[in-house]
Amino acid sequence: MKWLVTNCSVQFIFFQKYTYFIKLTILLPFIFNEIPYMITSTIRKKISQAKLLMNVSSI
């Protein structure tokens, strides 16, 4: 019985690692596509906010 429990826990740990690996392989391309887009969009927002501030302060 004890052997069965340890075997199950080992399989469970392996399964967790395996699912994590699958998630990682699925998410990696998505992350690599999303992150640069997010960075550029935030930079653009910051630039546009700065331009707005400059316009407001110049009036």
C-alpha cells in the first residue's frame, strides 16, 4: 500500500511537470508575440501622453 501511494505521488509530480511543460510550449510563442506588442503599445501611449502634456503646457 505504501509503495502504491509513493508511486502515485511520483506520477502526480511527473504529470504536473509534464502539463507545465506542455503549457510552456503552448504559451511561449504567444508570449513572444504578445510581449513586444505590449511594450510598443505602452511606449506609444506614454509618448502620446507626453505629447498631450506638452501641448497643454504650451497653451
